[in-house]
Amino acid sequence: MKTIPYRCDDSRHKALLGAARSNGTSVQRLFDNFVTHVITERQAEARFVARQKRGNPAHGRRLLNAIRERLASRAKTQKTRDAMG
């Protein structure tokens, strides 16, 4: 396992701690979730590009729209949680 240091100012650190606490998790887990999300999004994009190259753009667009809807839904859920927190 690798360690990736992250430097931030005090206000950003305080905001990260608040976000983690409001989610009932640690800052480490918050970063892990973020990284997982970014990697998953890039993998989905790679699958989309591969399908697009195989010549079925309509199917690829449907997949991309489904991904965007899931991401928007997650963002909306997160905003609701943040507002309640």
C-alpha cells in the first residue's frame, strides 16, 4: 500500500474534517471514496470509448447518460446529506 501526502491550509483541513464527520467516516475514508469514484468514472469513460470504436455510438451514449444520471443522483444525495448535517 502506498502513502500519498496531501497538504492543505487550515480552513480546507477543517472543511475536510467536517465533511468526514458529517458522513460518519474518517478523512482517510473520504479520500478513499473520492479516489474510487474518480477511478470508476475513468474506467467507465474508457469502456464508453471502446464501445464507441466498435461502432455502436447509440449504445455508448445510453451508457454515458446512465452514468451521468447515477453521478447526478449521488451528488444530489450528498448535497441533501450535507444540508441535513
